[in-house]
Amino acid sequence: DEGLRFGNLALALSEKLKWKYGIAQAYSRMGSNYFGKADLPNALTYWLKSLKLNEELNNKRSVGINLGNIGNIYLQQNEFEKALDYYFKASKINEEAGNKNAFALNLGNIGSVYGHQKQYEQALDYFLKALKINEEMQDLSSIARNSISIGNVYQGLKDYEKALEYNFKALRIVSEFGVINLVATSHKKKKKIYFELATDSN
């Protein structure tokens, strides 16, 4: 709510100044705050407004971020084809703009869509591509997240050895650097892998 209040103030000032870039950024921030409130219709409305202005301004970095955010909405709604459409557009633009962080994030999001659809081979391909960029950039938090995602894919493929390998990799990183929410996630995933391994062995 506080974010939306400041977003409206930024929007009003940007409109007064007739500053399109500021208006586009205010729309984007408001979309993010509505998304944080799980108000997907309003998030979509503001991100589409931001996208339109950023396209007019030829601001590729912001266009790429807008497209990825819109893809997130469709992923939340299990509209997988629409989510993929936006993620693929976002990844192309982010790659062209040299925005490696956003590009890797898009690749991981594409992997997530395929994972939700149980298309594990495609999911694995995109998660590994994302992980490679994360490692090049030494983005430890993203390395941990994508390692957990890769572990999930291997778990779906019933390759429990690989699933544990990637979950332990994530756990080593998050334990050392104190990403508490991911520590809990990694422990939970590890337990589930051991349970499935025991069940399949019977």
C-alpha cells in the first residue's frame, strides 16, 4: 500500500512534467506493488501501460522487464502458452539489450513453465542455460534458486542422485551466505527426494 502511494505521487509528478520515462517507471512500480498484493488484474493493467510507453521510447531494457513481468502474471494463472509467449519475447529483447540478469531470469521462468507442464527435458535445458549465466556472473542467490529448480526436474525424472546433487549444491551456497528462506526450501526438497527414493526402492 505504501509502495502504491509513492507510485501515485511519482505518476502525478511525471505527468505534470510530461516526462514519459517517469510515467512508464511509475506504472511499472505500481504494477509490481499490485503483484505483491496478489492483485493480478491491476498488476497486468499497469505493466501493459508501462510496456506501451517503453516501446514508444524504444527503452529495450524496460520493455524486456515489462514483458517478463507480464509473463509472471500468466504463469500465476496457469496460462502457460501466454506465459511462454511473453517470456520468449522478453528473453530475446533482454539478450539484445545485454541485460544478462534479466535474460537468465527469463530462461529460468521458461524452465518453470515447462516444469509445470511436466516437460522435464525442455525445463532442464532452460534451467541449465540460466544456471550457466548465473555462474558467469557469480550471482549466488540465483545459482541456488536454479540449482533447486534443476533438482526438482531431476526428481520428476526420478534421477534421485542428480536431484540430490543439485539440492546439496544449493544448500551449500545458501547455508554459507545465509539465504534463510532457501535453506528451508532446500531441506524440504531433500527430504522429499529421500522419501521418493525409499518408496521407489520398495
